[in-house]
Amino acid sequence: MADGPSAADLALLDPDGTFVLRLAEDRITLARLAGEIGAMEPGGGRPDCLAAIELVAHRLAGAAGTFGHAAVSSAALDLEDQVIALRKGADNRPAVASGLAVLVGALDRALGSDQSD
Amino acid sequence: MANSAAVADSAEGAAFGDGFALAAAQARILVVEDDRDVAGLVGRELRALGLTVDVIGFAEDALLAARDTDYALMVVDLGLPDRDGLDLVREMRKRAIATPILMMTARSKVEDKVSGLASGADDYLVKPFAVPELRARVTALLRRPSPLKDSRLTVANIVVDRDALEAVVDGASVPLTRKQFQLLELLARRKNHMTPKRMIEEALYGYNDEVSGNAIEAHVYKLRQTLRAAGAEAEVETRRGIGYRLVERHRAVAHG
């Protein structure tokens, strides 16, 4: 299965390229949030930071695959599940950090570049 | 999933048959989705099917639109910013809005699907979705007669038979013109709810039809006269500047 849509698919699914721009913006947001969550104390996690990660992940999970970026959707859905578990009290902050890294990597591949920090 | 979806041809008339193309020409769809990109894609694909599409991002706006517009189908996202999509569907059903609803959500768990269907949705589409699946589900729902939509509407002693295109009062057929019947059917479907004049114009006339300034008033006047003469126990109430509604006579208030 291809990681991303073909050029022909993209021409129809995202004719003016606005979705790719959104992916780039979400990538920047998630990288910033990854920095914030990384700086938190173990076991902690600011609710607003976690809520922001969950929101971006939720929206990407629903939208990216529809625009042909299945790997981004899949990584976003995994991350969303991990953040929900953390917000409910699970001790899985490393899994959230790892999920963030996986999603940022998937976004980099979708954007055709490797900008991993 | 590479969504080769959109690469499929856009000759939807051929793909779904002439019957669908004919029905689609009159169908108006409401898409309730706050994700601008997904809403844009869904809107674009449904318009390519020949449907008229309204896109709304908030549940409360969707409720108002569903109340005022005769949609053939609603596509509703589960996660809306102001209200849960399930809540929205439940509220619509509570208000007797019978329009078929296709729910969209990023979740694919069985319990999510069951909740969606139990709340009153007719079908379920898991995001991310392939565009051909969206088209196929929309087409199937538009073809399906909704169990909530009875072909016979009853208001007091008036029965509007939408299959026979006939109105009956106390068992006797009432002579109505086509426009009068369409008007009565619309008002009966929205019994007790105000129906704006603009909505009546849209239901009775095509976009390219010339509509004289007082055409609706004239149809309402004639319909009111005919119903009274037939002994109907419901009448068309006018609210100046707002619209019309069909109410049982004991509830009716004379407004002119």
C-alpha cells in the first residue's frame, strides 16, 4: 500500500493544494507540542497541551486518509488513543511522546521531506 | 489507503443510472462537518453527482437549516465543535425531522456504529473514507424510501396521500391544482411549524421559473378557500413577514 496518494489522485482530491498546506501547519504544531510534552515532568501533562494534541490528532485521523495519506491517519489515530488514555490517568506518557514522533515522521513522508528534529 | 477514489470518472449519471440522475436533479443535501477540508471534498464530490449541497460547520446552525429546508439527505460528522453529532441526530429525530442521515466519524468501533444508528442515523461512514464509498452510500440512501417518511400525512381530518397525489377530507377527495397540492403537502409535512415563503417558493418553483410577487399568497388563498369549503378541520395560518403553517382549527389563530 502506498504511503501517499498518486499525483493523479492528488489533482482531484486536493486540486489547490490546501490540504498539503494544512499537513505542513499541523506538522509544525505537533513538533512544538512534542517539545512541550517532552519538557513536562514524568507523570504530568498540561491538560491544554494534551487537549491540543488530541484535537490535531483527531482531525488528522479523520481527514488525512480521505485525502490519500493513510499512514498519517493511522499514526494520528494511534496517537489520539494514547492521549485519551493519558488524560484518563494511564501512565503512558512515553507512548504519547513516541506516538507524536511517529506522526511527525508520517507527516514528513507525506510532505515529501524528512525534517525530523 | 491511497484514495484513488477521486480518480474514478465523474460520469455519475452513467455510474448510478438515469433514475438517480433524475432524482439527484431535485435533491438538496446538508453536510454538517466542521473540518473545512473534509467538508470541501464531500461537497465537491456530491455536487459532481448533480446534488445541491449546503455545508454547515455547527450543530445549532444545522438544526435551523434542517427545520427550514427540505433536505433529501444529511451527512453529519460525529465530532462537531458546539455539540456532539449523536446529540444533533437525536434532537432532529425528536423534532420529527425524518430526513435520512449518514453519520461520519473517525471511529470504527462497533459500539460507535451502534450508538450512531441507535441515535437515529440511517447509515455510517468511517473516516478516512474512500470517495467511491461516500458516493455509493449517499446514492443508496437517496434511493431508499425512509421508513420515517409515511406516504400519507394526516392533519386533523385531512389526509394527504403523496403516492396518489390526492388530498382527502373526511373521506372525500378535494379538488386541488398541482401547485395547491404541493403547497398542502409541504405544509402538512411541517404541521404546526412556520414555513417561510422562500421555502414554499423553492418547493413549488424551479430556479429558472418566473415567480410573480404575490404567487404564493394567491396559492395560499385558494388552498385556504378549498379546504374550508371541504370542511377541513385544519387551516392555513398566516404570520405576516414570517410565513405560513397548517394547524388544526382549535389551535389556529386568525392573523389575516
